[in-house]
Amino acid sequence: MKWTETVLVFIVTGIITVIGNTIGYHHPLSEAAIGYLMLLAVVLLGMAISKYVPLKLPMVFWISLLALLSTSAISPWAKTISYYTGKLDFTAICTPILAYAGLAAGKDLAMFKQMSWRIVVVALAVYTGTFVLATVVAQVMLRIEGLI
């Protein structure tokens, strides 16, 4: 995908996210829009780093690293970023992304049928492993922080 197409998809997703967030979760439109723009800036910067830095690591690594650094104690903007991104509900962000993923999967249904039943087993294993590992990490971190 070209950069312009990628940015356009993110903008359309952002409009749907911010409107859904405002209607469904009653967060102010302007604050949700600012929060989404901050998320978009981190994602686009992470994508650029992934593309242009000679160290070939996955794009999600760079985006996650930037997100962590931008909201950590060393960032002078951490409170501002946390405030505005906190005005975005997670489900409002996921809804348009999952709808897009569903449309993309529906487009390739014939190819999906050719992969046989094994792909379902692999997908379930990946989803389960991801969920369990995320839960373990969350549990450990909450215990370290003394929250549980």
C-alpha cells in the first residue's frame, strides 16, 4: 500500500472511531479527535522508522516502542498524551478495524477455503497463546505495581 492510501485508510478509520466514541461513550468529540491524532502520529512515525531504519524489526515493535516512550515518565508529553488517548474507548477503535478485517477476509474467502481446516487450528492456537501470555504479563505487572 502506498503512504497516501495508508493515511487515507487511517483517516477514514479515525473519523468512524471518533464519531462512534462520541455517540457510544459520550466523550467530547474534540478531545477524542485529538487523542486519535496522537495515536495516528505514533503509528505513522513507527511505520516510517520501520521502513527507513536499516535495523529490520517488525513494524509493531517500533510502534509499540514509540507508544511506550511517549507515555513513560521520561516523556514531557506523557500526561497530555495519556489524557487525550484516554478519551478513546478501546471498542470504538476496534470496531472499524475489525469491520475492515472482516471485509478483507470475505474478499479472500476462496483462498481461505483452499487452506483447509488446519488454518483454523493454527489461528485458535495463536489467539489462545496471545490471550494467555497477555494475561500472564498483566497479572505479573499488576502484582509488581501492588494493584492486586
